[in-house]
Amino acid sequence: MMDTDSPAMIERYRRCLDLQRRIGHVRDPELLAQLAMTEVSGLLGADRSTLFLFDWDTMELRANFAAGIPGRPLVVPLRMGIVGTAILRRELANVTNAYAHPYFNPEIDSALGYKTDSLLVVPIVATDGRILGGLELLNKASGRFTDDDERLAMASATNLGRWLEQDRAYPAGLEAEIVALRNNVGCDRGTLFTLDTATSRLVAAYADGGDGRPLSLNIKLGIAGMVAVTGQSVCLNDVAADPRFNRSVDHRTGYQTQTMLCVPLVSRSGDSESETVGVLQVINKHAGAFDAEDENLLEAVAASLAITVENARLFGEQRRQFLSMVEAMAASVDAHGATTVGHSGRTVSRAVAVGRALGLSTDDLELLRVATALHDHGMIGVDDAVVNKAGPLDPAEQSQMRRHTGLTEEILGHIHLSRHFRPLPLIAAAHHEAMDGSGYPRGLRGHEIPFLARIIAAVDTYEALIADRPYRPALTTEAAWQLILDESGRRFDPVVVAALEKVLSDTNVNG
Ligand SMILES: [Fe+2]
């Protein structure tokens, strides 16, 4: 009987809670992996620990940091073919031209002397989410499985799942179910696969329409892969005796894995479906074998890690979505002819370099990047004829042109911005303000002008001067720089001008 109230146990749980508190705030997956790994090894009294994250696009488990193996990224490819992938992802696959599919494994065809054209695979999942197996239909007579076929196969999979869940290995009625399904759908073969977690194989429990030879697919998962796709923890205290263990890493490194505890990171956020996002693995307990207490502890850590990994992923996705929208908006201004093509991109790079030279924080650099990309967005509301006029603007045209700052502010004001980006409309709209108060639209002066807007003002003017415009050719870099210097203190902030000078001279030196 385990003494869960012992001081040592209480201390372990205290450390576990402490670890969970700390990882909850981390956004960077690499940092998260490092922090978790060092702490988890200590917590479990183990030699090594590894956090694998699942990449369903490449079908790989990747570990950027494995405590005990510094600087060596580990990648475990999961080779499953179309059938294995569909079953283990719990997703239906309807493929018309199997040989053109990147996951298709033609080995089985060549072994059986058969040619697969179309296939339909439906996973069979238990009520508690465990994967039981899958149903595969091959070669539809008309060449393509239809929506109706999918519905029929899914209904059959549900029936078969009920039988399999009751642990009846070869239940009566199973055969009739598959024969009926194959006849209704009108295809060559119907096979029921069950997942054998002990050997990482999908084994044909019943194949209808085949030649009767036993069929099993090796899905090459290893132990971490198996944990990832089944969502079940694995505790092994004699790793060498387990057929799933992949010895290649030990062979390469000369390390000997003896005991291993592997738990899944299951994300339950978002929709109601849970998804395995990774695996947490600890190897070689210093004293004795991993026990149920270790498993509980590691599962508790994994639950926190899964939330953090999911948050980091969502945060990254949101950020990429926002930045790609910003890029598209910036490109629309370039396309309008308000600036030369590529002007926005060059101005953004230069502004960020100036921001860096001024020691801005990462958050402020991000805000500067976005504000610079969008500062002239209001130009889309200015007439083409005015924007592209090949001569000086008359007073009416000038006042129309000046309206672009107000339009920028108005348009950006319609975007729901996160707290950090909230000053964006004001910053972007203030890029024609001048230090002496002679600018527009508000005639702000000195410190009234947002600092990031002062950076955009100097950089954008410099970039505009060295580019061809409809009404004048490009100036030389020397002439443009002289104009900026002449306006330092009047129009531009001298602090920004000094930083721009440094950035330009670094560019000249380093090309
Ligand atoms: Fe402007």
C-alpha cells in the first residue's frame, strides 16, 4: 500500500503543482520544452525526459529538446500509409487514385498481386475515445466512393465498434455485416482491421473479397508514437523485451534504455473532440521501476503541458493570421499605385531596424511593424488621378491627399485590436505630424506625437525620396539623407534621425 501522506510524497506533489504553475505562462514551445524537461526529470527521479510534439502534416513526432541529449533534435516519423493514418487520426479517408496519394504504401499491393485504385477507410472508435480499428473498402466498381457509400460504411463501423468494444474477437454477424456492406456499396473488397497496440500493427480481423491470406499492416510507431495515436499511457519496466521499442536511437548514442514511462498530451480545448498534441516521455528511473504513482504524477504534468501547448499553438495561429491580413492590406496600397511596388516591405524592414537600434521591446517592434505596413492605408480612398499625378498637386488635390491620414485612422479603427495593438490607428495616422507642430492631420508637436509614428515619419520619407515617383525621379541616397538631416529637429525627431543614420551606415558597411 502506498503512503500518499508521507512527507516525500507531499513534497513531490508540491513540486508538481509548482511546475504546473510555471509552465502555464510560457508561450514559446522551445522554452516550454526545456523548462518542462529539466523539471520533469528531477520530479520523477529519472535520467532523461523528452517532450515530443505531434505534427500531423508531416506525420512526425518532434522533440526539439531532450534533457540528457543536449542539442540533438529527435524526429520520430510515423509511417502508417493511408489506412493507418485515417484510422489513427480518427478521420474518414475517401481516396480515388491511391497511387497518387502521398501516404499510400504500395507494398501490400505488390505482396498480394493486387492493384488498389479507390479506397474508403472509416475508423472505429470506442465510446471512451480509444481506437479499436477501422473498416477499409477497396476499388469501387464505378471508380469513386460516394457520399452514400461513406454513410453506409460509417453506419457499419458503428455496429462493428459495438461488437469489438464487447471484446468479442470474432463475433457472429461480423462477417454478414461486411459482406452486406460490400454488396451494397459495390466494391471489390471489404476488410475490418483491429489495432493491436502490443505490436503496433493493424491486423485484418476479417477480409471479404480477398484471397483469404492473413493481412497485417505494420504502422511503425514505436512506443512514443503508439502513445500519441492511441492516447493511452505506457509504462515499461523492461523496455528491451518490448517489440515496439525502436532501438536505433540507443544504438546510435550508446545509451541503454531500461525503463520508460510515456504519457500522451491530450488537448481538450476548442471543439468537443480531444486531440493528442504530443507525448511526454521519461526514461531510466534512478531507483527501481516506474510505478502507478509516477504515472499519475506525469499525467498531471502532461495535462498542464497540453493546455499550454494548445494555447501556444492558438496564439501563434492568431498572430500569423493577423500578420498575413496586415500584409494583404499593405499590398493593396502598393497595388493602388500610391507607392512603388515593394515600398511597404522595404519601409517596414528599415523601420524595424531603426526600432531595434533604439532598443524597443519585442512587443513595440511588432506594433511598429504593423503600423508601418498600414500607415498609408487611407490612400485607397484618394482618387487614382491624384495619387498618380505626374506633376505638382493643386491646393484641392493637396487637401484630398492629406485626407489619407484620417482615412487610415478611420479604417484601422474598425478592426478589433488586442490590447497591445490598440494604439495602432493613432500611430499610423500620425506619420505626417512634425516635431515643430507644422504637420497634419492634428498639428501635434514634439512629445505629443507617438514615438513609433516619429520613426515611421523619418523612415517613410527617406524611402520615398530614394524611389521614383510619378512627379519626380529618385534622389541619390546622399541627397535624400541631406534632406532628412536638414529637417532633423523641425520635422523629424533627432533621436530617430541618429538611429536611422546608424542603420543606414550599417547597411552600407554590411551591404
Ligand atoms: Fe502618408
